[in-house]
Amino acid sequence: MRAARYLGGGVIEVGGAESLAPRADEVTIRVAYNGICGTDLHIVQGHMDARVATPAVIGHEMSGVVDAVGEGVDDLKAGQPVTVMPLRWCGECASCRAGHQHICQRLDFVGIDSPGALQELWTVPASLVVPLPEGVSLQHAALVEPLAVAVHDVRRSRLAAGETAVVIGGGPIGQLIAVVARATGADVILAEPDAARRGFAEQQGAVVVDPVGEDLAAVVEERTGGAGADVVFEVAGTRGTALDATRHARTRGRVVFVAIHPEPVPVDLHRVFWRELEVLGARVYEREDFEHAVRLLAEGSVPADALITRVVPLDETMTAFDDLLSAAAMKILVDVQGGTR
């Protein structure tokens, strides 16, 4: 079989690899599609070299079909379409014992800390496998993982129908948060400097703001009668947007930090105090978020085709990373079984 490996120094190489037969309680998946995300970009840029042991098969946004099952796996069968929730936890640390296994203190994020899905045959624990319902295309199913992130973010915020949400940052996760928030019945205001991304959000029913040329605070005040938003999602990941996020929340509103800030950034704690705001972190997802994401795709509540910018064969994985670094593409998928085109 073949796999795409990160070698370090910004290089990905596609070549032969050994396939692993499933052991007891494991499943081998014939990977169909793998989406590239911001974390993958950070890996290839070398930002996570201290964590990722090279050569590394990365990738965790995927879909595929079961190829073989190991002993003891009775609820999955060959040919069944599936995706994978790529989190392995220890079950013993304080977070796991408290029921928060998804943020285990020894979490193995599969595709980062251990081999991922950019390989034709991928063997994983059966407990990570999430079946897909009939009718969900495998291309669309490669969006389940990032959609589950958005579902978790919105669930963590306790956003309710009739409330107003501000989404700061219109990349893939910001767009999916807006979609999930709209499906929840909320009004959504999305701030994003890229015109194409604003256009996409507007087509999905969001009020869009160009933070470069427009006053986001004025738009929020106008849309909420001066009260402020019920929930603000900070998804842009810059010092300025982190500082600005509390400005848009109403009294006792919720500010959810979704973006990864690798270094400490300033937050307006006086505003937190003055308006009795809640500041929440939201990281990855739980099984119920994954299953909810699958349902949203199956219902057609997510504009999956519009989110997928293009699909490339496995041999062009490096090109896909280069394109994502140089353009505001929404989501590029790798056709893992596909050859050079």
C-alpha cells in the first residue's frame, strides 16, 4: 500500500508502506478521503516538530470503508462505510475519571501523536470507529471531524434558538460553527476579512462584516438593540481578535475561545468583570458531537459540496498543502485511493 509521510522541513513524500493486519478489537479501514486542516498545516510548517516524530503519517479528517476486522469486533463488518473519532485516552487520569476523556491529560490524538489516515489502509482500535448511515457520501463524510469540532463548540456555549452569536473568523471551523449555530436557530454575525469567505457565510444566512472596513461592534449593537451578543466565538486566533472578543458580548454573555493561541494573549478582564461574562474554552469533541455531526450531514443541513474546494489524489498531497498555505481555500480533500491525475 501507499502512504503520505511528513519527513520534516516542510516536506511530504508519498511512497510504499507496510499495512498492519487488525489485531483483537481493531479494524482496518480502506481510507477513501482525508481532509487537510489547520493543525496539519502547523505540522508541515514545522511548528509541532517537538511533538510529531518523523517520518510521520498524519491526517485525521477522514472517511472510508471497513476492510477487515480483528477478533472480538462484532458490530462492524467489511464494506461498511465509517469515519474515525481520532482520540485515544488513558482512562486513568483525573480528567478521564471526571468523565472528560476527550481532554485526557495523556491524550493520544491519532494522526498527530500516532499514525494517521493519509495511508491506503489504516488500522485503528474499533472503539474509535463511527459508522456512517446509508446515503452519506464518503467525500462529505470526510467533513465529520471538523463539523464535530463546531458541534462541540456550539454545545459548550449553550447557544439556544433565538439567541445571537458572533463568529470572529471565517475559516473552515468558523464557517462550520456558523452553520451549526444557524441550525440551532440562532442569528449569526460572522466577521471575516476575506471577501470569498464572507460570501460563503452570507449564502448560508449569516450577517457578514468585513472587520477591516466595518465596525463589528456597531453592527452587533444595531442587530441586538444595543444589548450585545449572547455568545461570541473567537476563531481567528490573533492577539487583536482575542482582546476584542469580550467587547461584543451582552451582560452575562458567553465568550468561547476556539482558536489555538500558542502564546499568551491579552483578554479584557475588566469587561469580563463589568458584564459578568463567562469565558469558556472549547477543545476537540466528544462521541455525541461526532454522532450529531453525522446526523447533520445526513439531513443535508451542511453545505458540504460548497465547503469542499477541490479533491486531489494522494500523489499530490504536498501540492494540496502548498495551495492551502497560499490561498484562502475552504477545504481540500485527498483522494487516498486515487493515483496521479
